[in-house]
Amino acid sequence: MIDLNKNFGVEANPNIPELRPGDTVSVHVRIKEGGRERIQEFKGTVIRLRKGGNNANFTVRRTASNGIGVERTFLLHSPRLDKVVVERHGRVRRAQLYFLRGRTGKRANLKQKFE
């Protein structure tokens, strides 16, 4: 198997811990507005994790106002990611949690995994 990280010289971001689907995370992203830069927090549940060398990414879903679901995909090796904080681990039995898209309220919550 070819290790893409060595071919393109991209190191893993040290501020990103090991993620798993079902984790509730807080992603701090650098946003550029005009000439200024600020950090915006996106808090939600990891519903998908794709490993693919330089193209590795993860998708975070949160519920915005009025129960509208918002999903955002982040590249794992992006310099725009300031840090990722894992707040809790959810107990799940599958790799992609697309079933959460059809759930609202308490049904959209995952049970906590105690290690």
C-alpha cells in the first residue's frame, strides 16, 4: 500500500486527536473575513470518518435553530483547523451514522460510551 502522506510531505495535525464516529466534538476553525482572521467553533457529532491519506476528512452534524440539521465536512490535514476537542464518546455500532439525519429531539442523541 502506498503511504500518501510521505509522497506529498503532509504531516498530521497535532491538534487533532483520534476521532471515531459517534464522538461529540468541538471543531475550532480559522475563518478569514476581509483582512482579519477569527476562530469559529462548530460543535456536533461525528457522523462519518473517511481515511484516504491527504484526502482524509470527517463530517460533523449539529442541530441549528428550529431543529434544522447542519453538516460540515473538514479535511483532517487542513491548516485551517485550529484544534478539535472530543467532549464525549458515543456508543455506536456502525461506521456511518446517516440514520441521525432522520431523527430529531431526544431520538437524535447517542448513548455515552464509558471506557
